[in-house]
Amino acid sequence: MAAPRYCPSCLSLASQTTTTLFRASTPRISPFTPPPQSLLQQPNQLRAASQNALKYRRKDVPASQKRKKARSTFLVPDLRNAIQFSLVEAMRYLRASEVGRPPTSSKYELHLRLRTPKNGAVVRNRLRLPHPVKTDLRICVIAPSDSPQGLAAKAAGAVIVGEEEIFLAIKEGRVEFDRCLCHTDSLALLQKANLGRILGPKGLMPSVKTNTVVKDVGASVREMAGASEYRERFGVVRMAIGQLGFSAEEMQRNIRAFVESVKRDMQGISDQTAKDLHEVVLSSTNGPGLSLNGSFSSGEDGGVGARDVSTL
Amino acid sequence: MVSLPQRMRKLQTKLLAIRLGSGAYVLPKDIKRIHMRFAPRIEGGHMGPRKFWHHELVRLKYHNPAVTMTVDRTARPEDAAVMSVHYTSSNPTLSSDSSAAGPAPVASTSTSSTLTETDANTTEDVRTIDMKHRTNSEILDELVRMTKAKIVEATAEEVEELRALEEQRVRGAKDSAKSLEVRARLKREKDLLEQARGEMAGQAA
């Protein structure tokens, strides 16, 4: 959108449609509203168009346009002035904010603020939490249902296992799963069934490239069901770390596992970029973000213990 | 909003709002569950329960974390909006004089409290409050009257903090208005310059 147009004669804000009439005319300065000094000087100078005047025109750039040296690391707050909470206190506030919501729908999330240079390597990895957050992932496995592979898949927790019956169901339109794996032996059958039209746009088509065509389906199902992925964005690593229904002990275990995993990743890339864990913030879907001070519970909490916080 | 002091101020405001305010009561120890059932939309008198859920229930939950509080929003608009308060009376022999049977049900003026005994082993009182077409403060008053809950008063430090935060807000609003003026003036000058430059370039060409 163009910058607002000002009427040249009275220097008031004019509408877009009427200014075309005035474009060709020279700006006449009205005697009633004194224009700003800068405007007065420049048009006269340019109108004079003397080469000398142009040559000696002041060239200093206003301070806002001077090139600022960009910071090379992300800013981190000074935590001495921060209000921090123990895990139990934080969970008490977050549970209160989430009162009445279904216990599997609201999630706790953890934000790890890192002290890191801006253009370095980023932390990115998958992790299996001790208490997985999203457990209702429905996995479908394409393998003969009576083969050992099919049985292993069912045992590992796949929702649908089979071959022809799955193809039929998908062709009918009943896609009742979130992920699909395929055993290497059944790949030929899968290609023949021509389901790419339906599963492809959903991102569910098993293929070698996405590691969804596997030999050991049991292990893959287990791995797929549990793993949560995290990556560092702009110096912060965020991940869902629990459901509202988790108890304080479960949350503690999850948080420990996550922080340990991120620390290990940071050590791994420490030769290229120096990374450092600076702040840990716990939040939830509908609650505020509370900076944690590392302790499980503080003494003076009005007698609220971990058990109280763990009831829904 | 990145700077730490701003973040802390905003956080403190929010936390104080959870700790204090309407609904900040400590319930007696024998209440074990509060359950609310109302419709997902407000038509039919369900606005009071919904506001109660968002404001008062949050503070009640903070001060009584051990009490299970659930909300069921699957009722139809024409159904009743009901809050049921479940008491425990673990020892049946004591139930006659325990305060769970409590605030004289006979003398109670509200016509909507019912006393039910569910099990022979654990007598469980369930008292209900009708929430339909009532504001959230009325519902709160009814609940407090029924359960004899104790109000949570702001401590001296909290009062002090609230006052400081309020002062800061007022000061911030004034500063914001002043700097807005300055910025608007600078922007106008800049725009005028740009426009003039554009016209000059058009003329020179």
C-alpha cells in the first residue's frame, strides 16, 4: 500500500482518489500552516538544480538509517530478576488454568531457552518420553495378518493389520488410521492396488524414502507410536511434555528425560557452536509460562504436595 | 514482549488474578468432587455456568487442588444446568453428626439441594445447585453458602504488589500515549518528505 498522500497545498492528509488532480502542479505552501523546515529547504534546493549546491548538500544519514551491527547471539534474560517456581507450584497454577478441560486434550509443553549464536548448527532429534504424550496414534500395517510379521505388528499395538481387506477399505474411503507401514514383502501388492491416489495426498502412502517400508514391523510400530520430535527454532527448543492428566512424578521423569536428551545433543555439536541451556519454562495449552527453578517442590506451599497436584 | 521485566509484570498480574478475586475460597476438607454439567452454547441460560467455569472455578481449583473438578458440556440447551458437589463421609457411623450432612438441610432456603445415599458402605452426599439462568456470582454465593467455604483474603504483600502493578500500568499508558504522539509526528514528516521527493523526481524526469 502506498504511503499516505498529503495535499501539497495545505499539507493535510488527502484521499488517494483526489490527489491525481494535483500531481502535475507545483506544491504551493499555504501561509497558514507552516510546513516543516526540511520540506521547505529541499524542494527549493532541487529546483535551483545548481550542480554546486547538489555537490555540497549535506549527506548525513539520519540516525535510524545508520547500519547497526547485528547481534550474533540470541538475547537471554538475566534470571536473577526472574520469578521462578518449583515443579509442583507451577503445576498447581497450570492445573487451575486448565480446570474442567478433558484430561487428554490439554497438554503441558516445555520451552528450553538456549544461549547460542544465531547462525550455528541447530539441535534436532527424536526422543521417546518415559510417558508418551500422544498415545492414540492409529497405525495400520500392510502385511499378511496371519504371518509372524502381522502378529508382531498387532502385538506391538497396530490398529489395523492385513492386506486385501485394507485395500478394499481404503478404496471405499474408510481411512481410519494416522500412519501406515508396509512390510517389504507386501510392497508389490501395495503398488498393484494403486492406492497412491488416495493415500498420497494425505501423506500416508508407505514408501522406501520415508522409512515406512520395513522389515521388522514390530519394532517400527513401537518406535513410531512413542517418539516425539523436537527441533530448535530461534534459540528455543519446544516440545509437548505431558498431558493434563499426568501426575507430578510422571512430569518430572519426562522433563528429566527431555532435558538430558537436549544436553546430550548440545554436547555433540559443541565443537562447532557453543550451546548452553539457559532457562526452562513450563506452560500449558491454556496457561501462563512459568520459569522453573529446578526443584520439585518447595517447602512453603501452603501444604500442597505432589499428590494434591496430581488429582484432576 | 521479550524483556524480562515486562514478562514478569504480565506473569504476576495473571498469577495474582488466579490467586485472588471472585471465587478465591478454601473449601472444607470433606468435599471431594465438584461436577458441572451445562450446554456448550449460552442459549437457554447457560452463560452463568460458563462464566463460572472460566473465572470462579479456576480460583477454586487453585486453592483446592485436591478436589476433583470436572466439567461436562454435552447437555442440550433445554436441559438443566446442574452443579453437583460430592462430599465424603468415610465413616458411616459418624455421618449423623459429621459436618458433611452439614448446614441444616431442613432449614436450607434453597429448594434445589438433595441428599442422596448411594452406597451402604460409603455414604456419599451429593448436593446439587441449579445454575440455569443465574449469573456466576449468584452461583458462587449459593456454593459458598452451601459449603461454608472460607474466603481467601489478599495478604499485605499481595495488596502492595497489586498496587504497584496498577501504578505501573497507568504510567505505562501515559508514556505510551506520549511516545505515540512523537512517533506520529516523525512519521508525518517522513511521509511528506517522501511525497515531495517523489514529485520532484516525477518533475525532473
